[in-house]
Amino acid sequence: MRIFVSYTLRDNVLDRATLVALDSYLREFGDPYIDLLHNPGEDHQRHVLTMLRSASLVLAIVTPKYDRSEWVKLELALAHQHQIPIMSVDAPRGITGAALSALFVSEECTAGILTPSP
């Protein structure tokens, strides 16, 4: 499963360390794409959109300013347009990668949204 992680750093809730921890955890369920960690391309924006279109799931990490980001709005619109399921998780200020993972895994794994990769 290709997991596109949608987030914003504008409100300083998430940081690189939290995203690295989340990336490590999500690898149990598939192939995560986190722009800050996985975007080596020269055409940065095009690469993000290409990865989004190829995703099986969009994981929206909702922070206080998440919905104010124009990029987030575009990502969600494209996900809807391409009928890619969106799973959202509310991330409070100061959350760690492990705590962020625990927020959605406990409920969504049991609901069958995320299942460990073979």
C-alpha cells in the first residue's frame, strides 16, 4: 500500500523528527511518502503530485493550521478527484512520532484500513 502523508509544518506542531518516526512506523503497513523526507526531485511540486496520484491512501495529519495550507487543499482535492481514501488524524501540539502513530493505528488497524504488509 502506498501511503501519502498530507501535513503542514506552518504551525510548528510537526517537525522532521516526528515525521521520521512516523515514516518508520508506517513502513510496517506499506510504502509511505512524506514530502520532507522523500522528495529528491528537481521539480519538487510535480513530484508531490505524482506521488499523490499513485497513492492507495492519504493520511491527513491535521494540525491547527492544516486546513489553511493551499497545498493541503490541493492534495485533498486531488485525492477526492482520484477517489483515493483519506484517513485523518488530529495531531495535538508537542506530539511525538510514536504517539502520532498510536492515535490512528489502534482504531484503523482494527477497522481494516491499515493492515501490516506481508
